[in-house]
Amino acid sequence: MRHQGHISSWKDDKGFGFITPAAGGEKVFVHISAFANRRGRPEVDDRVTYELRADAQGRAQAGEVAFLDRRRTSSFRPRRLLPLLVAASFLGVLAYAVNSGRVPALVLVVYLGASVVAFVAYALDKWAAVKGRWRTQESTLHFFALVGGWPGALAAQGLLRHKSSKVSFQVTFWVTVIVNCGALGWLLSASGAVALRSALRLFRTAVGAF
């Protein structure tokens, strides 16, 4: 017998949530592996049909879950375009500054490289969360954002829907973004430019020594 309900809570980074039955009663546990159609990720308020089963401890859980009247065919929604636009806009402005000679090209290289590393780290952490494997520490993800990888981290949050709804994580993440942008702003100042040129000279000297 199939039942109807809606997803009342969902933790996408862990791959599970709860369904509130349309007929009333206690919420039913549901895991991502129970969804028959995997073209899209579940979200809160999605209407679903499911079969009622029991786990090894006799607790109710949903099986053979299917979306009901779901119009989208993928997990992408327009609101997730905003993080991508913010990340792309920042990198675009930085590229313009490099092209105009205001910022050394190495700065852009660092941001691009750190962003790629951050995106991959988010992707691996989400995969580990769904598979129940060893997770990447949040402090590591924040470190990647702090050193310039926040555009890639922001893109991962929007595309992968990972760490985007955890309030404590988001607060710390945006603090790292503010600190990073503040440091970049200082580098663009007169005193910061002098310090940056000195650092680049030391870097070139160290590279030349090898």
C-alpha cells in the first residue's frame, strides 16, 4: 500500500530526512537511497508517495519513494544561480584588476587554484556524508575559503547544496569571506601594494634559488 505525504525536514549533507504523512500521524524516516527516481535531490515541501516499511529495530521508514507531481527534473533551481553569480562576479572583477595592472596575476592564480581545491573538497565531503565515510573537517573547508577559495566554496554550496543550510557553518563561512576580502582590499592599498611587491620579490628569489 502506498502512502502520500510531504518532506517536512531534509538534511542533504547527510542524505536523510522525514516525511509527514498526508493522513496524519508520526513522521516517517526517509533515506536518499529510498528514492526510486534519483534525477533530482529531495527538498523540504516536496510531495511524495512511498511504501511504509520497518528497519532492523522495527522503526517506521519510507521505501520506494517517488516524487508526486514534481515539475522539475533536476535539483537545480533559479535561486541557486545567485551564489554562482557572486563567485563569477568577484573573479571577473579580479581578472579585470589584473588586466588593468592593479593586481598581480599571481593573486588571481591563487584565488582560482584555491577555489578549485575548495570545490573539490566540498564535493568529496558531500560524497562522504551520503556514503557514511570519513568527513572533511569544517575547519578545513573554512581554511580553504579564508585563503582565497571562497568563490569555489560558494559555487559548491549552490550547485551541490552542501553546507548551505547549516546556520553555524554559514556564519563562520561569511566571516572568512569578509576577512579575505578585507585582506585583499588592504593589498590594493598603497601600503599593502608595497608589502605585496616585497613578498613577490622574496618569492621569486626563493624560486630562483632552486
